[in-house]
Amino acid sequence: MGETIFVGGGGEAYGVGQSLLLKYGNRHGLIAGATGTGKTVTLQVLAEGFSAEGVPVFMADVKGDLSGLGAAGSTSQKLHDSFMKRAATIGLDLQYRSFPVTFWDMFGEKGHPIRATVAEMGPLLLSRLLELSEPQEGVLNVAFRLADEEKLPLLDLKDLQALLAFVAEHATEISGRFGLVSPTSVGAIQRRLLVLENQGAAEMFGEPALDLADLMRCDGNGAGMINILAAEKLMNSPRLYATFLLWLLSELFENLPEVGDPDKPKLVFFFDEAHLLFADAPKALVAKVEQVARLIRSKGVGVYFITQNPADVPEMILGQLGNRVQHALRAFTAKDQKDLKLASETYRPNPRFAIEDAIRDVGTGEAVTSFLEAKGIPGVAERTLVRPPSSQLGPIDPALRAQLIAASPMGAKYNTVVDRDSAYERLRIRAEHAAQEANAAETQSQQQADQAESEFRNARRYDGGSAGRTTSATPKKANSSRSDSIGETFAKSFARSLGSKTGQAVIRGVLGSLFRSR
């Protein structure tokens, strides 16, 4: 075990070693440069260096090239002669070797499924993912608050969809407690969730959720595990890609304990295509990233942003990145020249050359580097020839990849989805109970109505003949019959009169006369 990671050779004739101090590996870094200038190889070299020193690594493989870390380089590879020549120039004894890798894939196709629960993602990141307006984000926050109060676990998308349906159904009551909850806003969120589901994001949410400890493992020889997230398909949804990686960073920040200044990082996190994180990002999200970048180093985590132009990273965050590898920047337009000038101004000057010229002129596989020195002071900028990788350059054979995935212990833990009792199931039970109670109430109401109707009909047919005293049977029958006939006629007339205003007025007059006569 050493104290440095050899990155390449600088100085005159590239004979002076340029190394990253392991103890400052958690002070974050930047790998920048135009397309085709060698950023991916630099990323591979740094990952190898950290792994060899027992530091676990997490990275997203946006082009499929980084899977080569799982196989040793070969003398038969196309660039072998070029690599050996470069190694001799910078004084490196190049030994080909493979590194321990674990493949992850949100869609479960090229690696073990990697998931988060909806509750872990939280309303801020979900709002960013769904591109919600401020009122819609407010409704989503209300939904999360309601889930907490009602003990409704939010694990997967169907849980969130069920909760939103519940919110829409009880919008009036909920608005009285939390402020206006518009059914229109709820509907807009539901439609955005449908779009997200159509993009395949349903696989991202659920259980078993990722255990952060599984990203921070070493193999039996003490080498740090290199966790590679297959992102070729994920990059078709750039916002989903950026939000997921930011969630992972946030989880590391919130759950890992403080460790101060360790001798080496506990984990190094490479954030490729970092410009996607900040493109059209609201201020609250940028502030969140800044907070994580500023404080996560005390948790022993180093974050390295990979992007084409340093200007893609906000200035407040750029200032936190102490270890830098700047590949060539093109300067064909006025804006390009301005960006080039700004990039050069962030380096400690070297009297041997103009940094702006060096950044423009360095060739493929070459870079302007600056690494933190003793006491965390930025090193003088140096024109550096980056070392060749020990692992295979380019993707590995699919059969070997499948073999490595099958041999990983992570498969037994994550390959099978677990769907436990959560908001969807609990709200469904509530709905079933409410339906049963409504049916019971309706049945009872119908029975009461039927009974009232039956009593009314019986009252209309009651003749009272058997209950009264009789002195002469024949006259009584005649009178009773006549009385019944008159009563039925009056009842029918009375019922018809109720349907007209004139009839109602007549009835009121008759009843008034009766009461006055009494």
C-alpha cells in the first residue's frame, strides 16, 4: 500500500511523476476536456489507482467502455506498443491486471438491479425528476407529509400513484389542513408519473433498496470494489440519470458517519456527464449539490466530476474541486476562447508555460494537471502525459460480463423484487372497507324505506271495523263503506293536490279553517 496514486509524467520530457495524494483523495476533483481527448482513460486510471489502494469506487459507464476494468490488458491489444512506449517515457513498469468489479443496472439487464424507494428519493428530487412547477411541488410535499402522518410507506411508483388518487379524492378535507390542494395539480403530477413509468423508471423504485454498505466493499485481497453502473440506456433519460446519481450522493451524505481527515477515502464517486446535473436545475437543487460537495468530504467520500467544460460546473462547486485533470479544450469561437481563459485562471501558474496555451494544445492522452500538495495547497499546474491503464481498454466480452455478474454475491440479494405491505395495499384495504360500509348503509336505508312504504300502505287500507262498538250491524256497514269511499277519494285528491301550487293553497286554507273552528 502506498500513499499516492501515480497519474502520469510531467516536467521536462515527461520524466517527473505526477501523483494524487491518497490522503487528499476525498477533497474532490475534476476531469474535463473536449470529446476524444482522453477523459475516459483518465477516469479508468484513477479508478484503478484507488482500487489498488483498497478504496471502493462507484462510477457510471455512459458509453460501455469502463467494463474493461474487469479484465486485464493484453499484449495483443491494438494499443499495446503505444502503451509500452508511453510507460517507458514516464518511467512506469506497466503490468497488466484486472480489478474486482460489480456491475449494476437500473433496468436489471447488464448488472444487478439498483433501486431506491420513493420515500428515500424525497419530494425535492422527485419534483426535479418530474419537472414539476412550484404549486405542483407543493402538492407533492403535502402528499409526502400525509403519507408520514397516515403511516403509508411509499416504496414504489404504484404507492405514490395510489396516494395521489387518495389526495385527489379528499382534496377538500386535505386543503383545510395543509392549504389549497388543487385536483388539477394532482392530475398533472399523475400524468408526469405516467411519462416516467413509460421511460422505464418503475424499475428504479422499489425493494430491496440499495444498501450503501454494498458499494463500500473490498475483495479478498484488499482491493477496493469498483461498482460500475451501466448507463448507456439510462442516458436516454438524462434527467433520470442525473437525479439518480444525486440521490445516491445525498444518501451517502445523510447516512455515513463523520470521519474527519482519513488516511484514504472510504469511497470515491465519479459523476460522468456532470453537466446534466446542473442543466436547468432550480436554485434549491444547486444549493443541495453545493452542500453535499462541501460537507461530504468529512464523511470520507471523494466526488470527481467528469464533463467537457469546467464552465458546466457552478463556480461555488468548482471551488471545492482540489484535484484537477484538464484535457484539451477547443477554442474556435469567442465563447470557446472565453471558457478557455476562465479554465486557465483556476490553476496555479507555472513559469515554464502559459496555461491557456497548454490547455488548448495538449494532445490526446495528455492533460494539464494540478493535485493537492502537503497541507492541501493546490499544486503548480503541470503538463502531464497520462499513464496507460493496466486493465483492458474498451468493453469486455458479454460472456465474461455475464460470468462476473453470476459470480457476484449481490445477485442473491437484489435480483428478486420484494413487494411488501405499503401505501398501495393499505389504501386499497381502506377503500374496500369504505365500500362495504357504504353498501351496508345503503342496504339499511333501503330496508327502512321499504318498511316505511309497507306501513304507509297498511295505514291506507285500515278500516277500523273490528275495533269499534256496534249497535246495529247493517247501518254501520253502510256508513263504513261510504266513509271508506270518501276517505280514499280524499286521499287521492290530496295526493294530486300536493303537486300543484293551487292545490297546496287550498289545502292550507282548509287546514286553517279547521284549526280556527277549534
